[in-house]
Amino acid sequence: MNETVALDARAAGRPLRIVLVAFYNYQAHAIRMFHPLLRARGHDVHSIFFKNYFTYNVPSQKDEDLVVDLVTRLKPDLVGMSVWSTYYQLAARLTRRIKAAVDPVVIWGGIHAQTRPEECLADADLVCQSEGEAVLAELTDRLGLGRDYRDIQGCWAKSDDGAVIRNPPRPLLQNLDLVPPADLSSENKYYLGFDQWRDVPAWDAEAVSYDVMAVRGCPFQCTFCIHNFTRKDAEGLGTYIRRRSVDHVLRELREAVATRPKLRTIAFSDDIFAPARPWLEEFCERYKKEIGLPFIVFNFPGMVDDRRVALMRDAGLWCTTLGIQSGSERIRRECYGRETTTQTILDACRTLKRHGVGVNLDFIGDNPYETDDDRLETLDLLCALPKPFYFNYFSLTYFPGVDLTERALKDGLIRDDEVEHVAQKGYHLWGGHLMGTRSDEQLYWDVAFGMAVHGFPRAFIRGLMKTDAFRRNIRTFARQMRRVRTIARAKGRLVDYVARRPNLVYQFWADTNRAEMPAEAVLQANFDNSPFSQPV
Ligand code: B12
Ligand code: SF4
């Protein structure tokens, strides 16, 4: 089971030129780690970040041309792309053009490559089936020595006659401290903005938020989420949930603070930040002393308790995101595979409020398995939750390989082309112009939920929903909700300013969309994201 490649060794063969590409994410963790790992092995590494996250706009021809031109000039031996489903078609277009121009070996990894390897092999030479560190170390050694690479463990490849070669899986990396902390220098980094390259040192110098990840894995397997696929896929390959040491994480954060003078917050990307108590105690004590910036984490309602929140609050926790998804216990359990009770959700939010920690709640809408009774339960929950909270309302997106997508396909509720790698809903979904694309029926619920979030009394909302006037004038109501939302957002920002704490919407806006805007104002923070949120 032990990994056979020493990650920190020098390359076995000649040094290579390598280009790594991430899509819609200037802080892509995988690329940020692969870059120093491959450089330490002696290679000339260049990382391209094709637009930033939360910039929801489709790539233009010019965007793609700029990247192809740059890669053509770099003339790499190897190109590695990290591919999420929304960006699959973009990765395929770029790969075809790069291959035609300079013909490097192209390897894809990331979530989409793992869930749809055969389809990805139509364009990539190799598809990484799990974690990339050891695969990249071995692949670059083989390329440097001029050896065949198609039998690398942990990858699928194509044989000469085009057949798919399914190599056995690779064990999961058990000691995450073997991976070098993220490379934060601007050397050989390229950030694509809107139709132009950005000034990377200037961009990083202005950063107000820094993303870090301490954990790989999650104890749950919700039916819409990637762990529903990867956990099964990783069976027998080693411990699934792994954590970096506190030392390793703090080393990276010290570097972030030193290189980004305007940092105001740290964002932990861990799926669930719920470490064992000894880790948490060591982390909280040292983080407070050595970093001291407010931080934000993702958590699970059933894992929020007084003692842990008190510890983290004292260390600087200012906000936590909780996945709620639906107010209906039936939908949470039967449809999403989440066992949390409504009482647990309410208790978690109240505990966080009591400790003065901000609450950022994720909900999923547009679920065909939900009935109106389920939606009314969501309404009731929104009314009952302590206010204010950030409300993130996402339209259900069907990602490949997970149970919910398979079920919806089987039940005939969606077609193949509604699965995300074809649908590419993610380019538009949270774009602020969402309201124009909502049906009257969807708006009926959107408005009701919006009113609940902003503290309208439950009896009033329920009464209003029964009137004909509400349905008949739903678009007028929606416009008014948009105003309420805008005022609430301004108020939230003012309150946070007075309390001298970061504001989540502003923080993400300032970090992701702070330069030139595209002509159309579609920019949208991912947070506080109802159909009525104005673009920021
Ligand atoms: C952190 C995170 C975020 C952060 C990103 C912060 C950051 N700095 O990267 C934030 C909060 C911004 C975010 C946003 C979104 N996210 Co997100 N996010 C994640 C999360 C939790 C972790 C991803 C991660 O970085 N993992 C750590 C790295 C090291 O692991 P990795 O990327 O899996 O890479 C490993 C392997 O895949 C492989 N590998 C990866 N790339 C490559 C490349 C090569 C060449 C090779 C060889 C190997 C390789 O090696 C790596 C480690 O060894 C995942 C869930 C998960 N646990 O995977 C969801 C996830 C990636 N997000 C997802 C989605 C949908 C979104 C949003 C659309 C959510 C939303 N509703 O708005 C937005 C989109 C943002 C945008 N682009 O505009 C989905 C993608 C689903 C899919 N099939 O594509 C995931 C899988 C969650 C889910 N629903 O299942 N996200
Ligand atoms: S708790 Fe969150 S990260 Fe874990 S499986 Fe469920 S949705 Fe995914």
C-alpha cells in the first residue's frame, strides 16, 4: 500500500518544461501544490489560471486564444489540466488546439477526469484517476527518461489502437505533510482576467483573502456531492480522511501573510472543518498567536457544539458555512442522504449565533423530487432560523458520477444533456441576471423564501402565498424583493464595518472581481446569493 515514488526526490530523467492549467480558480489547491513539487524535482514549471472563481462568464474566443498562444510560446513537454465538470468542454477545446500547435503529452486530473475518464480520453493522453502528486512525479520521470507512460498506476490511457487502458488505482497519499506547501510566489504564474492577462504580483499584493486546505476527505457521502463518488472509488486504497499537521498548515499561512500584505481573512477550503480535539486545540492556540487573522470554515450542522465553537471563536472564527440544502427532513434524508434533523440545524445556528459567529447557509432549490409540502418546510425553517444569516440558494446541478444524477436520469427527470459537463449551468447560474431566467412558479417560491430570510412573519408570508394577487403579480414582487435584498446587503455591510469584522460578500468580491469588469455586469459573489441578489 505504501507509495513507491519519493515525492521530494530529483527527477530521474532530463528536466522538462511543464504547463499546469486550472480553470476559474486563481487559488486552485491542486495546481498550487503540483507547481512547487515539480519544480523541486528540477523541472521548469509554469501555471496558468484561466480566470478566477465566482466570475461566472463564459470564456471568450480571445480568452482561449491568449492561453493557446502562451502555451505555444512556452512549447512544453507536458501539459497538466485540472478539470471540473463545467469546464470540461473548455479543457477539451484548449487541449485540441494545444496539441495541434505544439503536441505535448497532455494529462487531465480533477473531479471530471475521475468521473468520466473514457470521455476525457477523447482529448487527453492520460487521465489521472485519483490524487496527482505521485502520478505526476512518476510521469515526469518517465517522460524525462524517454520511457512509455501508458501503464502508470492511477491513470487511464489510450493504446495505439485507441483502446482504453485501465491501470490499477494508486493508494491514497497517507502523509499529506510530504506535499510541499503551496507556492505563493508570482514566478511563472499567469492569471487570465477578462480578455487579458493580469499583473500577477500586483494582483497577489492586493489579496484580502487566502484559501488554505488542511483536510482531504469527508465522513459523509451526500448524493449530489463528489464524495458520493470518490469515497467508493477509494475503497481499499488507504484512509480516506487525512489531515496535514498544524505545523505544515501554519507554515503555509505564515508565507501567505508575509507575501500578501493586505490579507484580512483566511478561508479554509476543507469540506468539513471538524478536526479531532487535540489537533483543534493545538491549531487554535497557535493560529491565534502566529496568524491572528479572522478565518472562515465549512462545517456540518451535526458537528457544531459549544466547546468546539468556543475554541474556534477565540482563535478568530468569524463565519461558518453550513450545508442545509432543504428544510424538509424527508428530502434531506431520502434525496440527499443527509440524516440531520431540523432541530439539529436550529441548534447549530443558535450555538453559532450565541458565540457571535456569522452563519452562511447553503440551500438547494429546483429539485424535482421536492413537493410543495417540502418547500413549505423550507419556508418554515427559514422563518425559524436566527437572523441575520447569509443565504446561498443554488439551483440543483447534476454532476456526473453521483447517485442523485444517476437516479434523476433513471427516473426520466433529466436528459443526458442536463448533466453538468454538457449543460455547463455553472457558467451562468449564479450570475445576478438569474431572475430573468426564472419561471413564475420558481419565482413564487424564490420570493417566499426571500421574505422569510429577511424576517417577514411566517403567517404573513403563508397568507400572501394563498392570494391570487401574489401569483398574478409575482414579477412585481420579485422586483421588490430585489430592492429589499440590496438594502439588506448594504445594511449587512455597514453592520460588519461598525463591528470591525470582514463582510463575506465584500470579501469575495474584493478578492475575485476587483479588476476590470466585462461589459455586461454579471459578476456575482457566490455568497448571499438569492435569485434577487444584484451583481456586486
Ligand atoms: C475548495 C472547493 C471550492 C473552493 C475553491 C477554493 C480554492 N482555492 O480552490 C470554492 C469555495 C471557491 C469553491 C467553489 C465552487 N465549487 Co467547489 N469545491 C471545493 C472542494 C471542497 C475541494 C477542492 C479542492 O481544492 N480539493 C483539494 C485538491 C488538492 O484536490 P482536488 O482538486 O480534488 O485534486 C486532487 C485530484 O483530483 C488530482 N488532480 C486535480 N487536478 C489535477 C490535475 C492533474 C494534471 C493531475 C495529474 C491530477 C489532478 O490531484 C489532486 C490531489 O492530489 C471540492 C470538493 C472536493 N472535496 O473535492 C468542491 C468542488 C470541486 N466544487 C464544486 C463546485 C460545483 C463548486 C461551485 C460551482 C459551487 C457553487 N455552487 O457555486 C463553485 C464554483 C466556483 C467557480 N469556479 O467559479 C464541485 C465540482 C463538481 C464537478 N463535478 O465539477 C465539487 C467537487 C463539490 C461537489 N459538489 O461535489 N469550491
Ligand atoms: S457533508 Fe458536504 S462535503 Fe461532505 S459529502 Fe456532504 S455535501 Fe459533500
